[in-house]
Amino acid sequence: MTKNTVITIARQYGASGRFTGEVLSKMTGLPFYDRELITMTASKSGFGEDVVERHDERAQSSLLYTLAVGSVDYGTPMPLAYNMPMSDKLYIMQSNIIRELAQESCIIVGRCADHVLRDNKNVIKVFLKAELPVRAERVAKRHDISEAEAQDMCIKTDRRRASYYSHYTGQKWGKQELYDLIIDTTVIDAQGAANVIKAFADSIG
């Protein structure tokens, strides 16, 4: 694995994204960031974690067209952007945190990290998917709910993540061309997925 390798993991809900990241972190020794980004964003922004979590991976404004014309400076201090919707403020701040973290090797789950770091040559972009019944079974066990409820949760969460990704990147979430590696975790567990990612990273580094 090359020096300063950053692995981003986008994932369908229930496709074992967080678990795969955790296993990969233990295998490689790389720091791992998923929900940790919520805590870091809250600390840096001064907003409570509950506020940040409510807006986490949720699109609620029209920042995309502004970014397209280049009129938003990602380094703009929050006081100068006071009139921005909360979701946009937090997206910009979280993107800055992701860029800072990517100065060293790490693993980042979700939060459009693959797009935020698109100009970083040392980024390996991964997407995890799995068949809906399998994801629903995993989610049902994790949250102690029925598989019907879990399936509905998977569908709604994926829809929200796709909307968030499209809103802030202008790209289609899960589109094959956006990723270096797409793994179907229907028949393999987090350990298996982590093994594949590590082997891929080692093969190019």
C-alpha cells in the first residue's frame, strides 16, 4: 500500500460499510472515520452533535448550483456564511475536515468523501452493495425489528443517501464509473470485503 493512501467507502444501507471499515482499519492500522466525523464536525462548528446528526448525509438546500459556478469558497469562515442553510454549512465544514484527514492515510465512510477527494491521486474509491433481502436481514437483527421494517429502512436510507450525493456532487450515487472497486457483500462478510479492499490496495501500491 502506497504512502498516504486514503480509502473511501460509499455503501448501501446494510451492506456492512462501517463494519468493513472497522475490520480494514484493524488489518492495516489506518485510522477509521464514519460517525466520528459527526463528533469532529460538531466540535469544530460549535453546534451540538444532535444538530449535526440531524443533517448528516441529508440534502436540504440548493448549494449545488452555487458550487457549480464556483462562488462558494470551502475555506470561508462560518460567520461569513451565516445566511447559508445549516445543511450547507455542515457539508462545507465536514468537507474541509475530510480534506484535512486525507493529508495522512486513513479510511473514510460516506459523506461524499470520494467526491470531496476526487483530485487526490492516492484515493481508492470503494462502493459496497448487497441484495435488499440480505441487507434487510442484517438490519433487522441489528435493530431488533421485523424484516419488513428493515427493508423499508434500507430503501429510505438509500434514497436519502442518493439524494444527498446527487445534490452535492451532481453525480449519481453508486454509478460504476465513479469507483475503483465495487464489492457485492451479499455472499461475503465484512472480513471478506476488507480482504478484497486490502488486496486491491496492495496490488496498486
